[in-house]
Amino acid sequence: MARKYSKSAGRKVERAMKKRKAGTLKSGRSGKKVKSRKQAIAIGLSEARREGKKVPEKKTSRASTAKKKTARKKTAKKTTSSRKTAKKTTRKTSKTTRTRKTGARKAKRKTRRTKSRS
């Protein structure tokens, strides 16, 4: 029976595991230290895949692809709604300046009242 993974792919995984054990293996984007065995194996396999070694393709289920589609739709909606919220925030700032002005007026009224009483 043929091998599923090449020897060089196994070496990549082995190297990733040793780095994880030493505490120097870091994840891709965030750069956080990898603590999980499974994550270390996944990193080793993805590096082997990138180099074109014999490694089976990632398993993807229909459910996960459906989730991705809905996630894409949600992000598309968020981008359109963010424009609307930007307009709302500008309105809020104008309201705060109004309240500052009215607050100043109220303070003046209070001082006038106290002066007239004394």
C-alpha cells in the first residue's frame, strides 16, 4: 500500500513538534506560542503542503463550506452597515456640542439666580 504522507512531510511535522516542545513554535498571523499538539501537527503539514510534498488535501465538509458562505454574506452586510453608523456618530457629536452649550446656559442661569437672591 502506498504512503499517504511523504517522509519529508513527516520530518516537517517532527520539526514542528520539537519546536512546540521547546516553546519556540508560533502560529502564523497572531504569532502566539503554540501549546496544542494538534495545532503543531497542522502547522507541520501545512508547511509541507506549501513546499509541494506528498500530503493529502485538507478535509472540508459541506457544512463548513455552507458556514463560510454565510460568513461572507454577513461580512458583506457589515461593510454596508458601517457606512450608516459613521453618519450616526457624526450626529451624536453634534448633539454633544448642543448639550455642552445648554449645560453652559444652565450654569449661567444658576449663577444669576444665586446673585439675585443674595
